[in-house]
Amino acid sequence: MKKHLKRLPVYVIVFGLLAFLIAWCASMLRIESLTSKYYSDFEYAYLQNTMINDVEYFKVMECDGDTAKVYYVTETDGNLLSFEKNDEGWKECAWETVWSENGSASGVIWPFWYQGFMTGF
């Protein structure tokens, strides 16, 4: 019995790491699923924002049918755009630069998997 009590801190740490990895993988699967499902809806939606061009890739972070958050990555920055759906389609309603090589966000890089984990749970 004492042998198992001595190993309890190790068990707690391993369980904590496994729980984090499972939650992180679940959020990544959710993001990939949403991106696949809504790819054609948001492929060119970033063009509504005149400050973003030459998108390398994007990921749909959240989408409930009426609102969506999409993470667009260019060569020099990452932007989280919020959209609302109306009769004409998706309309941009908010924009946040998550990271940038230039300006006040210089050197701060939050990849989409971090944003997905933080918005998913």
C-alpha cells in the first residue's frame, strides 16, 4: 500500500498530462472537422477585410450556423475574423490580429492550435 502512495504524485502528473493531451487532440479534431465542413463558405470570406491578403491557410475555429470565428494565416500575420450569417451569406463583424511580424504584436506567435484550444474549452 505504501508503495502505491509513494507513486501517487507520478500518477497525478501522468493523468494530468494525458487529460491535457486528450483535450488538445479533441479541440484539434473539432477545428479540422469545422474547417472541412465550412471550407467553401470561408475560403474567400477574408476578402471582406481589405487589410488581409495572400492567405496561406485558414481554420474554422467556431461555427454554430449563425456566427463563426475563422483564423486566417498570411506570411506575416495571423488574424481571427468573426462572421455573422445574414440573407446574403457570411458578413465580417470583427477582426483581431493574433500575431504579427510587425507592429505591437511583433514576436508574439499564437498558432491556430493554441487559439483552438483556448476557444474550444
